[in-house]
Amino acid sequence: MRRRIFALAFLLAGAAALAASTLTAYAAYQNYFNVIKREAIAEISYIRTGVEQFGLDYINKIELVSNHRLSIVASDGTVLADTFERPADMDNHLNRPEIAAAITSGIGESIRYSDTIRAQTYYRATRLSDGSILRLASTTDSIYESFNDLIVPTACIAILMWICAGSIASRLTRRIVEPLNSLDLDHPENIQIYDELTPMLLRIKNQRREINRQMEELERQRNEFSAITNNMNEGFLVLDRGGSVLSYNKSALRLLDSQCADPFGKNILTLHRGEELRRVIQNALSDTGSIEAQPNKSILSMGGRDIQTLVSSVRNEGRVAGLVIVLMDVTEYHEREKLRREFTANVSHELKTPLTAIFGYAELLMNGMAKSEDTGAFAADIYREAQRLISLLNDLLYLSRLDEATEVQCVAADLLEICKGVAKRIQPAAIARGITVEVVGESAIIQGVPSMLDAIVFNLADNAIKYNRDKGSVSILVSREEGWARLSVSDTGIGIPNAEQERIFERFYRVDKSRNSGAPGTGLGLAIVKHGANMHGAMVNLKSDSKGTEVSLRFPMRADIASAKR
């Protein structure tokens, strides 16, 4: 109210001041211009008499006002004389309005404005007895320039009127508004200002009580909802019919990999523009289908993750009023399913191959189809395949025990001594192929499980011999590096292709897909290495090319480690 009164007073005062100043200036200017015009008419009349008596030289003898200019123009428009410029340098004046009017009627006048000098000139012309034209020009400020001179007084008047209006409006509004501003709305029943306000104050009291109750209930529900949704690993989104976000939780932004800080009120497509999400949302927003329809499902692939999307429509009177979207990260589930299928296929294949060989040899021996001289070879093959089955089952049982062990006790163990013991055990296999095995380095004491460390070194060294070239070499190096113990096993073997290096630590995975290479094995050695390294908190690094392979592990040398967690 106070602002409206002030605004109205200021506007009225300013408009009145502007109108009064404008009209006053315009009237003063018109009066001034009329005086200039009368003076010009009288002056040209005097000069005409002198020119007709004394000739053209008369205009050079008289003394004019500084802003007056005299010209004599012949009837053909040629300038004969001028008090400002040389007549020879001037254009023909026949087309000037005042000259044309004077030639025709004897008297002519015109007013022209110059943008260059920002002034206007009044021209008065009269025809002389010899037919030539005498013209007087009087230059004055234009009406716009005159108004510029009045800006300061006009502004002063307007400011004065605004001050007066502001003072009056302030007093008036203070008397009206001050009682209203002092209202105690927390206790409206105690207010007694205007009798007309009593019903309104009682209604305010009742509404205030109801609003406080509703706000407390809403706050309680909001806190419960936020506590539930923000602690969900699943993403949660609520959309209106137009696809704008009405509610969300932090997990939804994380799963959609959105950088939007606050998506409330924004379209869902600003969070994720994938075609698959767009499709399931459009299907859910369509009016087809029944209320009992199952949620639309979809799998979104984002940054190497699989996000399952469940979109359910919310209906009101048979029409879709909004959507509820639930997002779940199923990447780990899919990876486990894939590994389970691969593991089942690999185990089946690894077990089937030796069992098939054993079954075939046994069938030949049982039916007496084997020659007596071949019996020993068949028995040796059966023994070898059975031994392979036992090794495979032993490795599987070992990995199973590692998977089940949630906590193991660690003791101090010297990596160098473990490596030397492994080198002695693999020496016969190395000598059979002419491969030299070398253990070098320094003593490195770490906290670990000796049997598990022995299995790690043995599998690395065993692989280095199996996949090495004849008469090659295997080097086992133990060193210490700023709180870390480094174990490195390198060979001069056939190497591992770059495309295969990421998967060689998977169970049953072999570079040779046919599993018919000359190097026997279960395909579980490097899986045991990886598992054992994880239990000891070690980092595994692999370097391989056509000249050989190097597998290195870095173990923490912390003396305070009492146990290793899975």
C-alpha cells in the first residue's frame, strides 16, 4: 500500500512538472520567435528603402545584428550580394521557397532547421523595384535547444514536487499502515485495532492452527521418505505425465551418470538421452493397457555398467498421470552369471576330456581289443589322465577353500626362501627341457600365509617352464622398494597376445582355445595367483611380448599386519 501511494504521488508530481515546464517553454519560445519575426520584417523594410536609394553598396555600409544575414538575388536566382559569403561561390537560389514566393507575390518567408549547427533560421524576402529580391536571414536556437536550457529548472521543480508528495504520502500511509504492521499474528485473538478486522483475525487464527498441523505432518512424511529413498542403492524417480521429475534420490543420479545438481522440474531426458529409456517411458505414458499391466523393463548400458530400468505408470481415472521409475545396477549379477556359465562349461570340458580318454582306453582293455604290447602304453595314458583329473580336482578344492576362508592368520615369511624352495621342486621339469632357473635378490620379510605364498610362486614358476622355449631361462627376482616387497618371475617363452592378457587370470581361461597345446595344465594356476595376491593385499602386474613374459607382485611390508582379509 505504501509503495503504491508513493509511486502514484511521484508519477503525478513528475507528470505535472513535466507538462507545466513543457507548455511554459513552448509558449515562451513562440513569443520569442514572434518577436524575432517582427524585428526581421521591420528591419528588411528599412534596408529595402536604403538599397533602392543607394544601390547594392548600401548593404556593405549598414551594421547588422550578429545573427542576421542579408542577400540580394536576381530574378533568375543568381546571388548578387551577400554579407556572409562571396556571391560567386554561392549556388543559384531560385529554388528557395522564400525567393520563389517573393518573385511571384512580392513577399516570401520560410523557416529551415540545420542539423549541422543545431539551430533554425527564419528567412524574409521582398521584391525590389528592379525585380531583384532582398532577403534577410535571422538565425535563432531551435525549440529543442530552448528546451535543453530548461532541463535544469524543470528537474529542480520536479524534485521539489516529489519531495513534497513523498512527505505527504509518508505521513498518510504511516497513519494507515502502522497499526496493521504491529499485528501479532501469533496471537490474533488479542488484537483490537479495527472492529472490521475481527472476523478476519479469527479466521487467520483457525487457519494458522490447521496449517501448523499439516506442516508438521508433511515434514514427518518428507523425512521418512527421504530417509528411505536416499539410503537405497536402487535409483528412484517420479515423473509427471510430461516427463518432468517430481521426486528423485541420489542413487538415481549416480546410476544415470548425470551431472545435474537438482533435476527437480526438469525433463527426464536431461538426465539420460538413451533411446532405450526414451522407448520404455513412451510406452508407459501411452494410454493403452490396463491398470494391472506389468512394468516396462529395459536394460541400459552406460559406461560398462548394466542398469535395469523398471517403469510403472500411475493412473488416475483410467488415464496415465505419471510414472514411477526404479533403477538397479545389475552389472555384477550379469558378470557373475556370465562367469558361472563359463565356469560350468570349462569344468565340464576339463573333466570330460580326461574321462573320455580313460573311458576309451578302459573299454579297449576290457574288450580285449588292445594288443599285449600296447597294454602298458594304455595303462600309462590312463594313469596320466587320472593324474590330470586329480590335479584339477585338487586345484578346484584349493580355490574353494580360498573362497570360503573369510580370515586367515598371517605370520612372518621370507619371500626369498620360499622362492628358493620352489626352484628346487621345479628343477627336474626345467632340466628335462634344458631350461635354466635362477633365483636372485635379497631377503624380504612380509606378513602372509606361507602355504599360499608357496602356491603363488610355484604356479608362476611352473607356467614359466611350461610355456617357455626349450633351452630357455626362468628368472625369479625378490627385491625391496620403499616399504614394498617385489616378486618378479620372468621367462623367455612364447609370450601372451595383448588381446588375451586381461583374461588370463580367470579360472580355466587359456590362450590356447582348443586346449590341445603341448603344455599340460588345469587352467587354474593364475587364478590361484590372483586370489592369493588379493588376500595378501598385493598388486599384480603383467608384461608380455613375443620374447617372453614377466609377472610381478608387490607385497606390503607392514609389520603390524596380523591377518589378511578377503
